[in-house]
Amino acid sequence: MWDVLVIGGGNAALCAALMAREAGASVLMLEAAPRAWRGGNSQHTRNLRCMHDAPQDVLVDAYPEEEYWQDLLKVTGGLTDETLARLVIRASSSCRPWMRKHGVRFQPPLSGALHVARTNAFFMGGGKALVNAYYRSAEALGVQIRYQAPVDAIELDGGRFVAARIGRERIAARACVLAAGGFESNRGWLREAWGRNERGEWPADNFLIRGTRYNMGVLLRYMIDAGADAIGDPSQSHCVAIDARAPLYDGGICTRIDCVSLGVVLNRDARRFYDEGEDFWPKRYAIWGRLVAQQPGQIGYSIIDAKAVGRFMPPVFPGTQADTLPGLARKLDLPEAAFLQSIEAYNAACRVGTFDHTRLDDCHTEGIVPPKTHWARPLDTAPFYGYPLRPGITFTYLGLKVNEQAAVHFGGVPSDNLFVAGEMMAGNVLGKGYTAGVGMSIGTAFGRIAGTQAAQAAAQQRGKQDEAA
């Protein structure tokens, strides 16, 4: 019998497997994806949000606990468990030496990573390199890994884990860590969560999936149906405005459109619908998918002029380009009169001060709804560019309730040998909203906790079995 079974194959699962193995447990990890697609959504990540009280290696200045907490509080609108959030924040300050020990390398942020040089540590080679490093380390330590092994049921005895099932195959273990992700790739569940809107549309039908196609939520649904305590709104997610031309799955970071704060965003009726300059992009990029999802046809258009070029990380697809605003409207197939009216009204409302995209500057609009609070400059310099936007779901926030030991709860009672980490519990910290890098912070912190706790639970059970023998 295995000491610890880890179900999942991304960052949280790998952290749990490594910690359990380091604690002396025998570990089997089950990854639903084929080896070539291992790593879940973690393969598409770039960085980890880190608390630090002074400059550290790749991090400049300081990012103290209270500032981190306030940033999280702001983006979640208070929908967060402060105890668990602060646990994540504090853990983010000390995890990098352990990550390096397992082969992860860090690099200074590139110029395109505006506003996060102080707060986020970037992985050399991105999330794919991080995942591969962890897999190499796990294999070297003796963690057994199976691919194309999607668990579809869990055998429970009250709140205790007994075994996992893959079809008719039964895999028993003394303890288990659930880290199999959310349900973002399950179109039926997304439809159920979002329902129809007032226009009779099914918004979820127009969602693209930024991450892995293998996160179908099978295990999450099973656990909720089996009586595990759930937390979070199923319609809330890490939902980013991405290029409408992106693939249905696994588009990753390169499909994100990062020029929103430098121009205006219009819906298919060529009307603005939200403040594009509300706050720094890393604190606001993850609200724009939901905003676009609420628009007719779940589509939007980010419009910039030549002044914005070179000030944002260019996406994989080039923008539609035109030498005139009417020409751009026609190329984007937007109603020309409404398009020009929206741009002209915005241009007239701009009060340009000292433009500075590295701070919350004084360039703003007056007398227009919605306002643009910062970085407002007229769109008046050809050529003009337009990027079509669709909601891009990275991961969903409905998950399993946990405590500081990462234990799954049943009727408010924590299990003594079943733990959960990563996207399957991120809703404890992220009720809504997002700020760059915090998902990896949550997965790393709770993955390590879950692995440690699972190893301890297995050792206790093994000890009891030895005594009984």
C-alpha cells in the first residue's frame, strides 16, 4: 500500500508529492494528462507573487505582508479567508530556496513585465520549465508517476480516505492529496454555472480556455456530491480578456491582451463599458474576462493608437491595423458611426497631464461615463490598432473548504488523512478577482502543507498498523 497518493499533476500536486517524499513517505502521483501535456495550468504560468521586507535576489525594494494583504483584499472585494490568505502570503516569503533545491531557476523581470518587478519572482523558462524541474526532482527522489490516469471516484469511510478509483482499478493509500484542478474545461458545468443572460445567450458557449483541457472537474464534483464541504461561487474564476482568435485550449499567456489600459475597450455595439485605467494592469487584468462575458455576444475590442506601441507585452496575434479610425471600424466590422462617436467622446473628455504608465498618473477623463481614471490620452495618432477580446477561463474558484492544515472538511469536521491543494481549494483565498502570481503562491503554500500533513497522517496510520501486527 502506498503511504501518500497525490491526484493531479500541476504545481500544487508536485509540491505535495515532493514534500511527502522528503518526509519519508512512499508516493504515487496520478496525472490525468498524457506526459506531453503534464503540469495542468502551471505550465502556462510565469511567476510567483512573493512577500519580502527587503530586496531579495530577483525582487527589488520591499513588498511587506500588509501591502500584499491589502492588494488581495482589494481584488477579492473582501471575499477571502484572512487566516488562510495570510498563511499563503507568509509562505511566499520563504519558499524560493526550497524551489531552487528542486531545480527551479528565477530571473529578473523583463521590461514587458511592467509593475511587478517588486512583487513577483519570475521563473527562468516559465511554468513549463518549473513543472519539468519538479518532475525531474520527483523522479530522482523515487516518486512514482502515472500519466493518463484520470481518477473518477474516491472511496471514503466517513471523512477518511480509503482508495481512489480509475474505472475498475482501485488504488489504496494511507493518505491522499487532491490537487486535480477545477472544472474550467467542462463546458456543461460552465453553462450550468453561468446560465442564460438577459439576452437569452449562454455566455459560457463563447468562453475560451486559457489552460489545460484536462481540468473537467470530475473529482471536484465527486467530492461535493460525497458530502465534502464546498466554498466559492461556481461562476467566479480567473477569467481574462484574451485574443478572440486564440485556440480553444492551452493558449496560455501569449494570448492575453495587455494594452487595455493604454486605450479604450468597446463592445460589439462600439460602446465603452468600463474604466480601462482603474488600476495597474496586474491588479485588473483578471476582471476583464468577466466584463467581456457580460457584453453582447461575449466579445469586446481593445483599441489603441501608435502612441501605445512598445508599452505593453505584444500578444501572439498582431492587431488589426488601419490608418484611419473609420477604416479600423470597418476592418473590425463594428458600426462605424457608433465607433467614431465613442472615440470622439472619449478623446474630448481626456485631460492629459504627465503620462506615466509606471504609476497611477494624472491623465484622466472628465464628463464621460464610464470614466478612465489613469493613462487617458486621445486616440489621435495613426496607425490605429484593434484586438478582438473573448473571455479566457484559466481556472474556476469553486472548491473544497480547508483549514490551515489543508484538510478536506465533511460537515465542518476536517479529515485526518485527506487533504487538498491548488485550484481545488483556491476559492478559500480567492472569492473573486485576482492579482498576478497569487495562484502559484496558493498552490505552492498549500501543496507543501498538504504533502507534509499527508506524510504525517500516513506515518501515524503505519505506526498503528505495525502495533496491531
